Amino acid sequence: MRRVSVRELRNQGGKVLDRVQRGERTIITRDGEDVAELRPVRKSLSAEALIERRRNLPSMDPELLRRDIDEILDTNLWNLR
């Protein structure tokens, strides 16, 4: 994460915001102390965009996923009754 002083932000704000817009998070400092963070705004996705993302996901075998989970996690956790 990049650090930028208030002075640099004032003098080169356009360049700083261009980097933020490209995805870079930036900490703003005053007298060497962190005071704020600039980060890109998350854009909301339309229903159509979400459906399109779903179409591009790889297929999944639920039984294979369950076996993988059982290998990793303690199966006694499932019996919490």
C-alpha cells in the first residue's frame, strides 16, 4: 500500500486518484502519521453480470467437495447435537 503526504495529494491529486481508480489503495499522511485511506469504490453488479459470472464457473461435483471437506475438517464437528 502506497503512502502519500497531504502535500503530495494536494499537488498531484489527479495522479494519486488515477492510481486509486486503477485499484491501488493509498494511505494519506500528515506529519508522518496515517490519517486516511483512499481506496477504489466497489461497483455494484447487475443481475445480468452475476448470471454471466455464474455461467463461467467451473462445474462442481458435490460428492467430491464433501469428501475434500471431510478430509480437512474434523467430522466430529458435524455431530453437534
